[in-house]
Amino acid sequence: MNSIRYIRRLAAVLAGLAGLAGALLAFTAAPAAFAKPVPPSAGSGAASQPQPPVQIHTVVMGGMSGWQIALIAIGAALFAATAAVLLDRALAGRRRSAAAAA
């Protein structure tokens, strides 16, 4: 079996598995995002008192540091370069075999 064909099949299987994992994550996380608290029933006692609105405090600090962003950019560039070289070699091999057959 040609090594480029093997790599191409492996990449297709990995891409399919990644898509499946993403879809599975989306379907499991969506119901939790739409969940709402049930309001208390209108009755006597403390439950019928109006509740003050909940204060939400946002986190100001955090985020991704510069070296992590640079590392992600370098990884993406290496992946794109590797994919381009493999695709070029696969197309060049296909052109050579087509020219030899003609």
C-alpha cells in the first residue's frame, strides 16, 4: 500500500472521529445550556417574598498568555505546511502515473 494513501486514510479517519466527538459534545452540552431554574410556587411564607436579583461578578483577569498564542500559531503553521507538502507529493505522484499510462 502506498504510504501517502495510508496517511490520507488515517487523516480521514481522524477527521471523522474528531467531527463525531465534536457533535457528541454539542449534543450533550446543549441541554445544560437551556436549563432554567424553576420559580417557587405562589404560596404563603418566605417563598412568596420577591427575591432580589442575583448579582453576577465577572472575572476581569485571566485569558491566554502570549506564549500560548504563539505556540498555537506555530503549531497551526507546521500543520498547514505538512499538509501542503503531503498534498503536493500525492498530486505529483498521481500526475507521474497518469503521464506514464498515457
